[in-house]
Amino acid sequence: MEKNEILMIYGKNYKEMTKEILTSAKLAEQIGDKKKKIGLKPNLVVAKTPDSGATTHMEMIEGTIEYLQENGFKNISITEGSWVGDRTQAAFRVCGYPEVARKYGVKLVDNQQDTYKSYNAKGMQLNVCDFPMSLDFLINMPVLKGHCQTTITCALKNNKGLIPNSEKRKFHTMGLHKPIAHLATVVPNDFILVDNICGDLDFEEGGNPVTMNRIMAFRDPVLCDAYVCETMGYPVSEVAYIGMAEKLGVGCADTSKAKIIELNEGCNAKGKIRMTRRVQELAKYVEPVDACSACYGSLIYALDRLNDMGMLRNCKKKIAIGQGYKGQTGEIGIGHCTCGFEKSCKGCPPKAIDMVEFLKKEL
């Protein structure tokens, strides 16, 4: 897998999807030496189950461990430090990590209890926990979701789980963006496996999950977060730490240079979408017929952006979406399946940022 590539897979069998995407990425070849010390870094910001939209799905952890062990890697650990307001041990228990650690014989490392050292992160002194810095290869496993302070959170911000609580407090006093960008210059960013199954609409602690049923893989954390912005309907410029990290040499934020590879294109998972009251309010503007989860979820993100702009207050139109509209005609549609409509936003699925621009003109 090249640094400008983005791999995607859709479905509901998350463990098998994880193994398939890692196989396609040739992760074992990228890691190399079977004796390397490998760490998995999930997002366990709070002690909540993944269906809340806050934390990494356990099936992805299991799929990654099985893939690594089947390829001869034995020295595997899970390393995480929850936010200051919660305890990592509680998050481990709620999400079932002790059972998985016993099942596969891997180690759980609580970074809140780890020692740490200071590092020069391109001109900024930052404290980083010792265990993650001792790893030979880190697999970053963030949840694609919104954040109340930084707009979005994914690969780059997930690195905060690798620092002690005292440093997390300092990050907030400094303003999160600059230290997040500088942190990425010293911590491992070897491979990113994104949980885009049902991340929250705009809050890191969950509560309004948006079903997407998608897993994505990246090698560039800056490209990852730039693509996440567009997936959620935000311009990359709205998340300052992405541009800062790019200037520091961490990666490339130009998504136009990315090569997107869909491993099961046209097989986006369909089915019943779980909706909270807030998501239901946004969904009232939609007329779905056999809509794929990723396309429908992207439209929910786009409608939330438009709602923030005040553009839905007097909206009387309904937006068509889904495979049931293939060969049909209508007024306004989203995705390739509505290409016969008078007005249609191209893509399969279109990114939320493209939906936002399209709907701003048509609603």
C-alpha cells in the first residue's frame, strides 16, 4: 500500500472486513520482521460501547490480532490512555478488552499508568508515554467522528492517548491544534485503520452515532484526517491542526492526489439504520429507497452542516437516495443511483462536502 492510497471496505462482518482490508494493504509486508513489537491503539476516550459512536469496535481489534498472528507476528499489545475525565481500565472493561487479551494472549497497556519522557517535537517539548515509544510498529485505530473543540477527530488526535494525563491537560491550556500537530512529528504513525462504522455526528463522547458500515486504511495520518473532513462535510481549512501537521512534514493534506480503492465497490451495506432523535430530525428531509449505509450516512453529515448554516429551516423538498431510484426520474437526488434526476449529486457515494455544496444551490 502506497502513502497516497486510501483503501475502503463496506459491510457488517467487521472482523472479516478488517482481515480483508489488512490483506489488501499487505500490512505484513510493510511490518517486515516477525519479531517486531507491535501496538494497537484504539480510541477508548470514555467507558462506552462502540454502538454509542465513541469507541473502536472490538471486532476490528480481533480481526487485526488474528491477521497479525496468522502472519506470524506474536509480540502484540493494545495500548491506550483514556481522556482525563475517565479511566482507561474502566473503558477496557466496558468494551470487553480483558476478555480479548486473554483469548489471544496479548498485553493491555494503560498509558495513564505508564512512565514518560520529554521529546523535542519540531520545536515544542512534549511528554510522551514510554511504552508506545518502545514499539517497532503502531497501528492507529481511531473512530471517525465529530469533536466539540476540533470539529473532527481521527488519526492525528487519536495520538493524544499516547501521552500522560498531565500533558493532556497542558494541550487544552495551549489550545489543542498546535500541540496535536507537533505530537505527530514524534509518535509512531505507521498504519491507520479507521473505524467508520458508526462514529458520532459531532461529539467525541458519542450519543448520536451515524451508521456508515465502512472501514478505511491509510498510511498517511494527514491525508486520513483531510479525507475525514470531506467525508463529514467540512472544508479541511476548518481543522487547523491538519494544515499545521502538513507544514511540519507529517504528511500530505491534498486529497486530490489520493488514490481511492474500494475493495467491494457497489456492495455498500444496506439495512436498517439506527437513529437517535437528532438524526431522525435530519432524516425527515430524505426519501431513501434501498440506500447504502455509507451514502445515507454521508447525507446525514451534510444535512447537519446545512442545518448549522440555517438552510433547513424552511426546506420543503425531499432528497432522494438509494438503489431503488436507478432508472427513475425526479427532482433532487444524491449519488449515482439518481443520475436520471433533474438535479443529482454525482458519486458512489459522494463525499459529504460535495453534498453540502450541491444542496446549498438546490434547496
